[in-house]
Amino acid sequence: MEPEEQAQEARAAQRELFAHAPEFMLGSAASFGGSLVGGAQHGVSGGHVGRDVVMGAKTEIHHHGAATSSAYASGEIPSARLDTLAEVFVEGPAFALALRRLREEQVLVLRGAHATGRSAAALMLLRRVGAPAVRALQPETSPTELAGQLANGGGHVLCDMPLSRNKPLRDTHLYAARDQLRQTGGHLVITVENSPHLLGVTPVGWEAPDAADVLRAHLSARLPEPADVDRLLDLEPVRDFLGHGHRRPAEAVDLATGLTAYDGTEQALDRLRGFSLASVEKQCRDWLSDPALGLRDKAFLISLAVFDQAPYVLAAEFADTLFVHFQRLQHPEQPPEIPVFGPAPGDRLDLARAVGELRSEATDWGPVPQYLAQFSEARMPGALLTEVWTGHPSTRPALVPWLKQLARDGRPLVRTRAAAATALLAAADLPSTVALLVDGWSASGSFGPRVTAANTLTLAQLSGAPVIPQLLSQWCTDRHWARRWTAIRAFALLAPLRPDLAGPALDALSSRARADDSSDAERHNLIESTALLLSAGNRGEMLAELVRLLHLDTPAVRALALGAFVRACDNREEGSLVEWYADSGMHSPEWARDLATLWHTALGERAHTREALAALRTWVYVAVRRPDAERALALLLPSLVRTAADRDRLAHLLQTLRAEDGGPRPEVADRLLAAVHPAGATAVAH
């Protein structure tokens, strides 16, 4: 027996889903972020995520944090390596300032985000000041030991110095280092990530050079003819790669390696097309598999993937709750602990290769400024969630309760994002996602989890998950009423986004109604869900299908068709059925005939007369503010008069109609009455 509850109507649920789902999932009602490559679709939208695309040997020394390899962790860096780097190095916007500071002060701290080329810049700065040799210091060198490591002359580089609250870098440490360097005529560059543990130190902020400049530099070093470089840069996959977000220098280097092997064949072009997504997937793997990246940072990356293009505070808030789940999973013997204060938002977004922006967001009370965060690369959220779900299944005991927690939240945006994230997981691994999350929600006796399940299945279909229509059709006849409810609602949400599924959806819904054993609540859900099939797509075809059901099917299906039609008509929102009829439906004889058949039948059947009159009253109110709707009604109403009872029913509606605010009958009603019953209109007027 279904519990009695105040359920959200299907149209309101549809508005909520559209308002809060990520734009990349609903923007074109198509699979997100995918591209057809050689007949196969790559990425989450294709139901799988493509793996490594081999583009050639990887180069570790160019423009990223690993510029100092373990082979030279302490000692002189070979001059040949510096020469090679100098041939392709791109200075970047802060290089000139850093060079001036290094010449004047002999000690420089270069601070910037991970993988922006800090280490390569440090080496080139030392080369530009004329250092005859460059020695790499141990990264573990503590600030207090720094001066003691500078006995030799020349250049010194300390890459990725680890700092913490207990081991900050102070200005006094740099003074001691400078005193030592003045004795030898040497220079020192220290690179650090964005850190609050620089006390009294004024670093130079490093920003990555433009990826297009890095790519051109590497191609120019490998190809003798400038025309060949320009030709490669103009290839469509290269433009696509450079146009997706902020590319890091190392990614541009890897692409350059692949481009030098390009031979103009279609197969080579396909490999280049796959490179852009492959670089996104590689970044996700690097983040999640990096032992130096803490659990809290990884939790933030995952949370941001769920709350991409949403308020930053939500990503931060739920990152901490996921961090608690991770701690309980990894250290069950210890109570979880969240630091009260943590990294600044800007630093966290830099780590995630994301950006923040203050925007006005619509609320029930009006526009409100919100600081929104999103990945620079639009495909990152799907790739990251897919990687953590399929590449690191050991995280599932933490991810599953976390997503369930989001689905129970009181905020619609949070609940919808839980559904969107689960949909992406379903696109990557449908059986596991249904078993661990969707099935439990779909069979819930509570309304909220069932809506989350319906939203998940809707978005999963848009994200390329397989067999979703088949699953919904099967669930429409499931023995459990809650699972049937979920499937019915999902069909209603999905069909307007995928008009090609409207026919199968109507078949599934009418099949359920044909069983004629539904409760009142389930019949109401069937009617509301079927009504949504008329909210988009080819409405003319859907009207014809409803007319067919009137003549060929059982009383229960006939009641479904009429109830859904009346429910769809009783709507004055933008894009409503009355607006469609005024814009285009009235100009097609077939559509106008089918619409008139449904109206006449609904008005004439006692079980639907009251609701049909209320819906027709809604159409008249629309005609008050839209002259084209009035013209459409003036043509429609005479076609509904086939008996004297029909004429009297419509005349009574128009004669007794009051304005929406309770005032006198609008003039439109008089003009429409003249179209239905000219004599009656005259009598009323006098």
C-alpha cells in the first residue's frame, strides 16, 4: 500500500531538474562532451571512457613540476639538458619581473600552481643571469639548512620546497642564504606551490605560459619549415585541444610529440582527435593516484566534479563530508577530524585547474550574488567521476554513503547534483550503480529518493548510459509500486529532452495503465507523466497517438489519454500547449482535427468535464494577453460544437467567466461567445 504524501507534481519536478542539473548534461539534450572518433564515441557520453592514447615518448623535463628528476636530485644538472630546455622554453607573463628580482636580490622564491612550469622557469632564470652551472638541491632541504647548501658558486635550484605550519620559510632564512651567495657570487631560485607558510617573504607569482606558445615552440624546434608548424597548428583536433580550458605546458609538450609523427592519414587524424580527451583523463588519473596529494584535496576534486558550475561553498562543504568518509574508510580505528581552517578558495581552485566567478543566481526571492566554481575543462567532471568510480573501486564504500547523504539534503540543487553525479557513474558502470544506489532509491517508500532515482535515470540516458529505455519499460510493470512510480516519472522527464523516446514512453505508460490495477496515486502519476509528453517534441504526433488510444484501447487507457490531455492543457507557462497551438498547431488540419477531437471528448465525458472546463478557462485567460491565442480559440471553439449540449456548455463557461483577479468578464469572452453562440452573445450584451 502506498503511503499518503504530498508529492511534487511532475511539471514542478521537471522544472527543478532543468534548473539545477549541470549545463553540459542538458545544454543540447545530448550526450555530453563526446566526439565521434573513427566510428566510436570516446568519453563518458559514449558509455565508456577511452584510455591512454599513445602519442610518442613522454618528455619529463619541459615546463612542469618534475623538471628536476631523481637522477639529479642533488648535484649539477647536465648542461646538455639545460641547452635542450632553452631551445623550447617560453617565458610566460612573470618571467621578466622574476629575472629582474633575481639579478637584484640573488635569491628568488617562485610561487605558482602545480604543473605550470615553475621548475623549468627556475632553470632558465639561472641560465639568464649567467650561472656557469646549476646545482639541484634536495627538495627535503629545510629552511634552516638552506644557507649551508650554498657553498659552491653558480646557480642553485630547489624545486617544490615542502612547507608547513611547523616548517615555514621565513625572510631570515633568505637573508642567511643571500649572505652566503654574496660571498660566492651565486644565485638561488626556490619554487613552491601556493602556500600560506611564507613569513615575511615576497614571492614572484608564476603563471603558466600560453599552451599555444609552448606548442609552437616545441614544433619549431623539431620541424625546420615554419609552414609545416602553421599547418599542424591549424588542424581541427589541435584547435579543439587549445580551445578546451587552460592547458598546462606538459600537455602541450605531449601533443607536440604526437604532431611530429602526424603523416596526414585519417588514422593519424583520429589519434589526434582522441588526444584532447586523453589528456583530461590522464590528469584525473594523476590526481587520484598521486600519493603526495592528500585525502582532503582528493575529496575536494571529487566534490567539485559534482558541484561544477555551482556555488563554491557547496563544493567545499561536501568535500569535507566526503573527507570524513574517506578517513573512516582508510583509518577506521581513528575518529575522523576536519581542520576548522584550510586552504584559501583560490589555492584549492588552482589545484583543481578550476576558476571562480561572482555571478547573480536566481532564487525564489530574486537574484543573489554567488561565488561559482567550475573546472576550466568542461569534460573534467565526467572524466574525474568516472575514474574514481571505475579506476578506484576501493573508494565506493565512502562514495556510496556520501552520495546518499547528498540525495537526502533539503536543497534541490544538492539533490539534483547527487542524481547527476550518479548518472555519470551509471554511464561508466550501469550494473554496479543501479545495485548500489539507484535501485534502493527507486524502491523507497518516500517521495524524495524516488525523484532522485528518476532524475538519475533521465540524466544517465542523456549521458550515454546503455539500455535505460529498456530498464524503464521493465520497471513500468515491476511488482513493486515504488519502482513503477520511478520508471513512470523518469519517462515523463526524459521524453521532452529526447523526443525520439516519446513514442516508446507512451507505449510503456499505456501498457501500465492497461493492467487496470493501479492505485489512485499511481494513476495520478501516470496521468501527470503522460501529460509531460505533450510539453515538447512533435506534439502533433503525440496528439494523434492519444486519439488512437481513445478508439482502440481499454477504458483505463482511454481515461489515461483524456486525463493527460486535460492536464497538459491546464498550463499557461511559456511553451504551453495553447501557445504551441496558436503558433503552429492551428495551421495544420490534421493537428487541429486531433486537438478538437480530444477537447470534444474530454468535455463530453462526465469523468473529465469539470477538469476540461477548467483547462479551457485557462486557454481563455491566455487569449486575454495573446491575440494569436484568441484567434486560435475562435477557430477551435466552433469545431467543439456538435450538439446543442456542446453549445450550451461552452456558452455557460464564457458567460460566467470572471477575470483572473475576480473582476468583470473580459472582453475576449464576449468575442469568443459570439463565435460559439451569436444569439447568446447578443442577449448577454443587452
